[in-house]
Amino acid sequence: MAVRLTLLCASTWDATRDAIFGDGALNERALLEARAVRSLPLYSPAVRAPSARCAQLADALGLETTVERALRDLDYGEWYGRTVDDVVADDPYGFHTWLTDPDAAPHGGESVRGLCRRTANWLNSVDPDTGHALVIADEAAIRALLLHAQGAPTRAFRHLDVPALSTVCLTPSSGCRHIRIDPVLRYVTGGRRATDAVVSAS
């Protein structure tokens, strides 16, 4: 049995830069989008990060999931619960360093490289007989998983855009991991739905 991982991003549609660092609930739009998905492939197993967002998304999709702590979001240390604007006003140099240096952790938490190392260790340990598994995680963890799957340098972390409810498939092939962007069902006002490929890199 081959491994095929579908990564599902638990995030909010209004991911503005005044968002709060750390865990938080999905907004109403994201919940509407999730509830609009009436059918999903059968996943065995389905795992999720321990955040409230991931738990909320799994519930909205009607999925039973196992919590995997290795997929948890970046540890923002002293920035947890603060807005980006607040952090920039208080520590502009630290914030700039955090954006540009994957080894920096001015908040006293986890560096981007630490996150990438943690998620890579998890990905490398996935049982080859896992089958088609669903992985619900926060955007930062999915970025890190994609970097490892591509063999990309950690400094490329900021150049990956993983929008809310987007899905990406990782499939091993000849010792490499192939990445495929999958469409997601989007809820549109009035009840219409459309498919949309929504993962991009810049």
C-alpha cells in the first residue's frame, strides 16, 4: 500500500496582517466553506494538529481525527496572542529578523528552521503502509511540509502561500515526493459552488 497524504490547511479567509499570532477559531466564512463540502474521499487515517482551528475544521467536515503533536503550529513564544501591528511597534528589528532569518526566534519560541525540522521528521516517519491519509494542519506546518517534500531551502518558507481550505497531495515516487495541487469546493453566495486550485508559490 502506497502513501498518499492530502494536506488540508486550517486557516481563515481574512488572514490580514493584524491577525493574532497563535491559535484561534476559524471565522464564519471558513466554517461556511467547510460545511459546504458535502462529500470527501475516504481517508484512513485522518490526523490533525492540536490547534483549536484544526479541531474546529475537522468537526465542520464531520471527520474523526487523531491528534498529531508533531504537526502543531509554530511556537510564537512571547508573541503568542499579540497582533502583528503590536509586535512591529514594540520590536521592529526582531520582527524583521524573524521574517528574513529562518534561524531567528526573537519571540523566544521556535524558529522556522526548528518547525521545518520537526515536521520533516514526522513526514519521514510516516508508515509506508499508511495509504491515503488526510492531514489537517495550520498554514505554517503545511509550508514546512511542502518545503521538505520539494527539497527546498528553509529560506523559501516565506514564499509559499497556502490559502484557507486549500489541499495539496504528497505522493512518494521513486524515492521522491510528488506534489499535486487539488481543487477545493468553495461556497459561493447563493449556494453555487466552484472548484478552484488555490495553492501558489511566488
